[in-house]
Amino acid sequence: MLSLLGLVASAAGLSLKYQQQQQPFAYVDESVPQTQIQLGSSDGSKLDRPLSGRFLHITDFHPDRYYKASSSPSSDDGTCHHGTGEAGYFGQEGSDCDSPLILIDETFRWIGENIKDEIDFVIWTGDSVRHDNDEALPRDRNEIIELNRYMAQKWVDLFDTSGNSAQAVGHLPIPVIPTFGNNDILPHNIFRSGPNTWTKKFAEIWSPFIPEDQRHSFVEGGWFTSEVIPSKLAVISLNTMYFFDSNSAVDGCKDKSEPGYEHMEWLRVQLQILRDRGMKAILMGHVAPARSEEKTNWDETCWQKYTLWMDRYRDVVVASFYGHMNVDHFILQDSHDADIDAYSEKQGDGTVSAMSKSDYLNSLRGQWSGLPSRPEGLEIQNFEAQDVFTETKKGKKRSKKEKKIRKYLKKIGGPWAERYSVSLVSPSLVPNFFPSMRMIEYNLTGLENVGLTGDSGSDHDNQSLDIQKKKKKGSGRRQGKGKPSFNIPEPPSPTAPPGPAYSNQALTLLGYTQYFANLTQLNAEASQMKEYPPIEFEIEYTTRDEIYQMKDLTVRSFLELATRIGEAGDVSVSKKKVNTAWRAFLERAFVGYIDVDELDDI
């Protein structure tokens, strides 16, 4: 069998002529056992080094071995497969074309040479094959399998420091956590209840990434948990295909017969296990939970449960990360919108309106313009010190300042804004704009001597069954007319401190650095050289810069930024009042590819 790995030339030796002559995948005979992916160590151990306090989020690679440099990106299919035109050597920025393999190879080379040793784990949020948008070259099952093998091997090669050919399952020196994208299956968007063909096949392809004790859960529905810092932090890989409104094979999260219902119950149990163990969680998935009057990605019943879970387990969930949408932004979930009683009747049809990315961003700004406004002149950093909820002594009146603070904090859910939760959406590696990736920094207080050594597995499956069988008093199940058909989780204890998503402590996200590759410049250099330049990723921005001014990535910091973005003002410097936060947010949403002056009319 001729595999994709044998067909892909290295980044250094891949010529333009060769790239244009790439052939279709060799046939994959499923009756022949596939070669096991080679792992980093024979005993499955982790790297013996301290934590760095950083992890990588990268999404939507969309590798395409049919990509042809100097083809036409503006042809009818917009694939950069046919015709003659300006399609660049490293990919065509600002187009609908997918990624040439040289872009994938060069991205992994750059990670290996520049940030590999600073990474504690990797969040990889799906779409690791090309789009099915070329009628002359339709995708098939074999191509999807081979591309995903190719991408999985890229991570193994990156972190395999042993130089041996040992084989194991569920172990890499650096944990990599994948998830299903809507294009990682055939037909795209359609993912049926598991176990199914895709959960079984990906259990094999992703064997280096899925802990052994989680393989049963993964085959069941494509979800799993990876304990990236033993006994401290787990990453939960959600299968958002069961929440995705465009997946016509399923019907939301309301009915017990639906995989979305089962998935949400599984997530509830996992979060409860982590709470009981004193651990924290990062959630990740492909399709982001976008929800506005104009744009909805998830079935409403799934969004309702997700928002409720995020609120009730706000002491456990550190953050959540998504891809799919290709634009850099964040989403605020308001727990006041989680209407438990709505489950007594079917929700609306969840239709997705056709709208441009700029219109979607504008709709977010419209939502944020209605957020509670911080009283003018009051510093949000001082709110912890303001004991505004403590009852005053008899006969003592509150000052006007205290009353204003008290009123504002009640609106946002207290000093830590616990009314809200945040979902972070990263831009993509595929050059819809410029290729990008994100390095996130987190708080290591108390974890300075914790390393990546040791077994990160735990018997989650058995614990899940135990919790599901237990019927504890006060489990949160609603009684009476219109009760929902699911257990409502208990909120954090009234005496529990705020979680890492709300107050800066161990595991709190402190900030991120957004990297991008300027393909306009790189492709221009490549067109003038016999030897092609290596791709270099540059810093686009950091969340601590003079515009975002985020001292950390707590929910309250995002709320403050969203409020500033929602304030009145234009993006154009020619207007009298310029909202610099809104201007920067728009420019960064498109990874700096679109000149901000072109956004004046948005």
C-alpha cells in the first residue's frame, strides 16, 4: 500500500513543479492492517520537565494535496485546483482555497524550531481535510482517512524526541487533544449516533492522543477527556457535531434518544467527577456556540444546556476553545438566557441565516452594546476589595459610590461577573485570511514543581457509571409541571471561592499571543526566488497590548473588553469619534488581512 506519508515531500525539497503535479491518494485497502503511528517513548511516559505555563491552540488546517500554485483562486469552484492565475506557492490568502501541503509542513517546522519546548499541551480543534467543493475532484472516504493519518503523524513526529520506533496507545510526551471537525467526515456535516464508522476509525487514527481508559467513550460518541496535568487539569474534547444545527442526522439535546442528550449528560458527569477530585477543566470543540438574532451554530436545546452547565460548573471550567468560523473573536454566554422551563416544549428550528462575517461581528457588537455599563470613574480592578455585599452596621448608610458599585455588581453576577461565561474562537491555519495560531499563557501559582511526568490516565468510565447510578438528595432534578427530562447540576457551594475563569489563581488564563504568517509577502518572495523562503510566523498582537489592555483572561476582563467594543464610535479615523477597541477587534478578526480603512462602512 502506498500511503500519503510516502507521497508527501519535505518542505525543504518540495519544488513548485512537483507541487503542481501532485496525484490523488493511493487506494486504502481497509482489509489490510494500517501501520501504527510511531510514538515518542517505549514506556509511554511523559516528558520529565517542569510546566512552562503555555499551551497551543491551532485549528482548521484543511490540507489539500490537489492545490496548484499559479492556478486560479477565482475559478467557479474557488479551489485553486484548475486554470491559471495568481494562487501563491504557500497558499492563497484571502480566498476560499484550502492549504497546500507545503504550508502544513512549514507550519510544523516553525513550531518545532520556535515554540515546541514552550508547550505543555496542544488543543487541535478539527477540520484536518480539504473542503468538498470541487465537483471534478470529489472527496472520498480513503482521502479523508489518509489526510487525517497525515495530520496525526505530524504531531507525533513533532514531539517524538526518543528517536526509536516504539509503539504505544494514548501517550505522547506532550498531550495533543484533537476533535472532530465538520469536514473530517463523509458526507461533511453529517455525523450519526455512535458507535459508527467514524468513531471506530478515528479511535485508531488518534490512538496516540486518546487515553486508553477513554477509548470506550470515544468509540461511543467521539468524545473523551485527557488529563493534561495529572490530578490538576483535564481537557475535555467535545464532539460538537451532535450540537451542530447543520447536522441533519441528529436532532439536538432535548430527547433522551438523541446523541446530543447523551453527550451533555456525559459532560455533566465528567465535570462532576472533576469537581469531586478538586480538578479543573478546559472544554474544546470544533463548532463554536455562536448565537445571535442573525447567526446560530448550535441547536437551541444544546446551547441552553451548555450555558447552564458552564454556569453551574463555573468553579471547574477554566475556559473553552473552538474553531470553524475562521474569524478571531470571543462569545459571551449569559446565564440569564438559559431558560430551564423552555424544555417542556420543543425549541425553534434553529435556522442559520446567511450573513457575512462582518455582519456577524456587528451583531456581536450589538449584543455587547446592551451589557451593563461600569459606573464611570470606578476601577474594575478594585472590585475585590469592595465588600459591597456585606450588610452595613445599623444606622450606617452606604455612600453613593458603594451604591453604584453594588448595583453594577448585582447586574453582572457579583465581583467576578459570574453571570457570564466565555467561549474563545481562534482564527484558522487555512488562509481564508492569513494563517494563524495562538499561544495561551496560564497561571502556574502552586504548580511550579509539577511536571509532565507520570500517568495522566484515570478510570473515568467507571467513575461515570458510579455517579450516574447514584441518586443523591438535591441532585437538581426539577419537579412539577414542565420539568426538564435531565438532571440539573448543583451550582458551586456558596462558600466556594470563584473558579479560575473568574479570579486570577492557579490555572487562570493570563493572556495569549496571536501569531500569523504574512503570505502576501512570503508568496511574493517565493515568486522571485529559485529556492523558496521558509515560512515565519510573526506576532500579530497580544491581549496585554495598549488596545485590549487585558490584565488576564478572566470573564470579567472579557466583559470589560466587550463593553468597550460595544460603546458608540466608528472604525474610521476620518470620523469624529473613533472606537479604537472596535476598530482593533475588527482588524484582528480578519487576522490583519483586511485594511481597517476598508471596514469604515461596517
